Amino acid sequence: MIMDRNQADAIARAILEPDLEAQEQLRRKRAVEAHAAVEQRRRAWFGLGGFAVGAVVGYVGFGQVSTFGLAGGGVGVLLGWVTGRGAA
């Protein structure tokens, strides 16, 4: 018996379909991970900026760089988290 084009396409689809579903799941997983990495980097930049501002305020106003820097970094991370939650 000779196989026609429709039968060959159906067999190829049956063989390749599970692989295509696995590829789609992997693509979705990677997209979620990439989005999470972008959000982490954004929060880190907010934290770094907050640390810098807090350190300058602490140095100029109180002479305590580390305490105010850490407090500013914490506020920066929180601000980055809150602004990220509003955008999502």
C-alpha cells in the first residue's frame, strides 16, 4: 500500500507534536525566568541608588555612612518592589 500526502502529514504530526509541546513549555519557562531576572536587576539598581543617597545623607548630615547607606538601600529595594508590583 502506498501512503498519500495526508497520511504522511498525519504520521509526522503525531510523532512531532509531543516534542513541539515540550518546546513550548520550555519557551514559556524561560520567558518567566527572564522576566524574573529583569525584575531582580531593577530592584538591585533601586537598592544601589537608595544606598548611595542614604550614604550621602548620612555623611553630610550625621557622619554615619554605613547606617544611613543600609537604610537607604532597604528603602530603595522596597521602592523598587512596590513600583514593580504596580507595573505588573
